[in-house]
Amino acid sequence: MSALRPFVVCGCLGLLVAPAVLAGEGAPRLSQLERPSTEAAPLLGQAVPEPQPAAAPPPGDGEELEEVTVFGTGGYRRKNATSGTKTDTPILITPQSIQVIPRQVIEDQGAIRLDEALRNVSGVSTNNGAGRLDTFNIRGFSSNQFLNGIPDDFNVSITFRESANLERIEVVKGPASVLFGRAQPSGIINLITKKPLARPYAAVDLTVGSYSFWRPTVDLSGPLTADGALAYRLNLAYEDAGSFRDGVYTSRTFVAPVLRWNISPETTLTFEGEHLRDSRPLDIIGLPVTPTGYIDIPINRVLGNARELIFSNQNRFTAILEHRFSPAVAMRTALRYTNFTESRPAGSTLPGRVLADGRTLTLDSFRCNSCRYIQSYFLQNDLTWKFETGGIQHTALLGLEFGRFDSRVNFEGATGGSIDIFDPQYPVRYSSQYRTTTNAISRIGNFGVYLQDQLTLFENTHLVLSGRFDTYSAEDFNFLTDRRIPTYAEAFSPRVGLLWQPDPSVSLFANFSRSFTPTTGISAEGTPFLPERGEGYEVGAKAELAKGRLFANLALYRITKNNVLTADPANPGFSIQTGQQQSQGIEFDITGEILPGWNLIASYAYTDARLTQDNTFPVGNQLVNIPRHSGSLWTAYRLQEGALRGLGLGFGVFAVGERAGNLAGDFTLPGYARTDAALYYSRDNLRAALNFKNLFDVRYIAGAEARGAFPGQPFTVQGTIGWQF
């Protein structure tokens, strides 16, 4: 049978086959697979499909089938997700809002950072994160990130997550502590990585762009033994880039090997590793903020010593054992170890406040050698059992988790620096000498046990009942003050979800869930704080449209967060837990293929997130960085036949409304609409893409915090060329 022409793609990692092809979801079956799906093994406790040797032909490959030639990018839609239930469940029958960003969307949009991909999801907003962190809000509250279902705290607090080895991103909306433990009530972001492929594969890509951006990547995979029992995946990335911010340069190196051993048809052992080295400045000031708003200065101006680099070194090691006791009973055990080190030998500039003259900004500096060391251990064990009682089908999940997190921080600080905002002079000098300002350790331990039952009451009625009990203990010790602060919390988190299908392609659902987030510290009386508790209600509808090519999700929700810290009016400098915040809104998402080769992903969110109880700020004030209205639309089309087949075009608009700049409500950040576009071409083993980001060079503010407001990136061109072998 003749080979297919390659799929047309853009992005740094080349070609993808529609996930639906490999999942057997009714898509055309191909005589030759270009860029096969990387999801060769189920994740998070899937119990039904039998493990397959790595070299076995993927579903949809067979001589007896009619050859179908397909030109396109693969699907924007995934029918199943693992994050909502920790079992591989169709999204249509999961009674909760779940959005999935597949690899093809990431590549089509030329997305390098997570924020570029997550802007496609309704209700998700981003902060600048000091130019080095992935920080996101979902439905008005900050969110937690997970990597293959295991907490990924480092990327929330340390450095940007690398996207080179990501297969897809799953976003679960609303409180999710019942399966994921300590987490904000907003929802969770679960990053799913690439897995070994069943046949040899190699892709080499080079991306170059504005501001001296340069990024080569390599993706290799295939079997290592003749019987395919041993297979590997290796992703490599190197990035060297400037910035529209003067003097800001970054560099990173990433290596991610995966080795999978099919010990028997019932047992699979997988080893995954990640190594990331990253260097970049702490660009934390942006546009300086005063009580009345941010100061309008050129967005390229850096108010500090931009050449002061932070050097980060991060390693992850994961072992996953999956065993099937019978066709109905399966177990998955995952163990992860992570370590992280950070150095700031030249220091990092931190802003103070703008003085009364309106032009002088006070500055401090912090430096260290091996100033931050973190390591963590996490064990997760899931047992899945499918059975039937009285005509009711069950998928039961019993899980246990144990985690340990240790950190040591040691900084030196210097004070007394300043800079003229309108006429900066470099380098910044400080009046005081460097001295030790931080020397502390922190130890955290958590344990969780959870039970879930997915019941099919009738053919069109599904019920999910879940409950989890967590314990959390922490100890912070400050060597400078000789002060020890212990924290202990325990909580029970339930979830109930009900879904009814009036038609096989339509679902109506409702759910209730709770979350818990431990709070560190003590009150003026010396009493440890209680954990924050979140409570969420959601109703909505899901539908497969255009004969299943499109999928739409509509949801209405209300989330309330209690035990929020507020200022203690009777004891200045201390806090009490009388605060409450609430978010409510409506969201709409649609993804899929309108016509062959024409893909679409779009969203809209109305989010009303505000203070409902507080001792400092007026009740009713909007939460910071949360737009009331936001939306996105991205569409890409490839010619499927004719002399120009292989040529494609992508176009999108990403809109964000006005947002509160601080909790006091002193100023707002203006709304904006950013337009992106792309050109694609693919022929034989060659593919190329040209991405235009912020096409009309709109000046906008991406987010704000107490120190500053952070400008978004201006017009940028990014080109990618790649080869597949």
C-alpha cells in the first residue's frame, strides 16, 4: 500500500495523527500513520483495555482496510479525559466541566509557554509570574498544577514548565480536592506527557523568532527490542532568547527520557525522567504601581539590573507500575522524586515603593549561592474495579497518596537602592552591605485516602459519588528568629455528580464538591489557622454537534471560599480567618472540526469574582486580575487536495476585559483583544510554519500585583521548520 502524504502541521515537534484515529473513535483508518499518538498506555487508573506490546500495530492499521489519504492537522477534540475521574472516561458522560488542549492546538498556535495554550480555555486567566513562573487563575481563584496526576508544586513556585514533552493539557473546573488533595477551589491543570510509540519515529525542529529567539527540539521514539516489549521516548529542547524587555536574556536546556517495559500482557513498568536547566533575570517590576494605578513608561524599560541572572536546576524521576489482575481489576502505583536548586550570585532586584516625587522607585537586592534547595517524594496508588450489582454498572476507585516536601532557603539582602523611573541610570547601587536576611527550613507531609464510584444507573443516567480524607502537617523553622511554626490540618472532601442524557449526543449535568487548602501561620493568640475550605456548585450541558465533529460545553457555577485570612483589627500585624470570597459565572467552550481540514477551538467566560467578607477592603470589590468578560477563538484550515494541498492558514483572537488592579479597587487594568495568525506548509518529510503573535501590535497589560503591572508581548514573528524521519 502506498504511503500517505504527511499531515500538515505547525509547531516545534512536527506531525501528529488525530488522537481519534488511535483511540478507535470512528475516524478514518490510515494505511500509514504519520506522527502517531503518544498515548500508548492508559493513565491514572484506566481499567479496561488490555496492555499491548509496544511493537504491535496500533488500532486502525490493517491490510484489509481501504486506504484513506488524509491531509490536515489531526483533531482539536479529545473524547476522553483522565483527570476528572482518574479513569479514562468519555467527557460527554463526566458530570463536570473538563476542557482538553491537545498537542495539535499547541503546535498550530506556536505555543511555547503554558499561558499561550491555556488562553484557549474559558475562565482561565494568567498573571505575569515575575517573568519566570506559570501562575494561573481558574474561575476567579488561583489554581494548582499537576503532572500526570501528581502535584507539580515546583512549576507553580519556581520556574516555567517546559512544553517540549507535553502531549495534552487537561483542565478540570471547580473544587477537585476529592481526587487531588490540597488544592484551591478553582480547579486543577493536569499536564500529560508524551509516551513511547509503537514504531520508530524521529522529528527534528528548529524555531526562530523575534528578539533573538532560537529553539531547536528533537523527539525520538520506538521499540528497543524485536518483540517491542521495551520501548523509549526521548525529548530534547534548547532555548536561547532575548526579550522586548531591555537586557533580558534567557537560556534553558531540557532532557526528558521515557522507558517503558511491558513485562507481560498484564504488567507494565515505566520510568520517566526530566532534567531542566534555566537561567533568566527576575523581571518582577514591569510598570511601577502606585495607589492610583500603574505608571505609563516604555514597556521595554527594565527598572533594575537585568543582567542579574537566576540559575535553576531541576530534576524529576518517576516510576509507574501498572498491573491488571483481571479484565475488571487493575492497579497503578506511581512514585516520583524531584529536586531543585537555585542560585543568584549577582543578586536580584526587588522593588519597594514610588516616593512622593512620583519618579523615584526604592529598590532592594537579594543574592545567594545555592540559596534554595527543595526535594520532594510522592507516592500514589490507585486500584480500579469494574463490577455490576442489580443491573447497575460500577467503576470503583480506591486511592492512597503520601507526599513529603522539604526546602531550605538562605538569602542575603541589601537595601537603600533607588532608580529614576523616567531617567534610569545603571547599575543600581545600594547603601547597605549584604547581610543574611532569610535562613529557614520547611518540612511538609501529607496523606490522603479516597474512594470513588462511577455508577451507570440506566443507559442514559450516570452518577459519581466520591469522598476523600486528608491529613497535612508542616513545620517552618526560622534560624534567624529561632521561631518554629507548626501547621496541622485534616479535612474530608466530598463530591456528588449526576448526568442525564436525553439523547446519546446530549448530556445535562450537575455537581457539588468541596476543597481544602492548608493555611500556614498562627493567630495573635497562638492558635494555628484552619485550612481554607471551598464549596462549589455547577450545572451545565454538553453536546456533540455536526455528527460528532464538534463538542460544546456550557456551564453555570458558584464557588465560595471560606476561612480566608484578613487583618486582625485588634492586633496589628496579625491575621484572623473571617474573610470570604465568592465567584460565579457562566462558561462556554466548543472544539472540533467544522469540515475536513478546518479545525476550531473557541471559548467565552463571564466571571464575577469578588470579596464577600473582609476586614480591610470593601465588600463587593473584584478579585485582582480576574476579567468579568473574556473569550477566545482560534481556527485553522489546510487545503486537502489540488496543487496547493499542504498549504494552510490559522487565525485567532484572544480577548480579555477590564480587571481590578488591586483588592482596594483603586484602579483597573484596561481590556484588550490580541490577534494572532499563522501560515503552514507540509510536503513529504518537510513541514514549516510561520506564526504572527499580536499581529496588530496591541499594547496591553497581562497582569498586575503589588509590585507592578506587567506588559504583554508586542508584535512577534516566529518561524518553524522541521523534518520527520
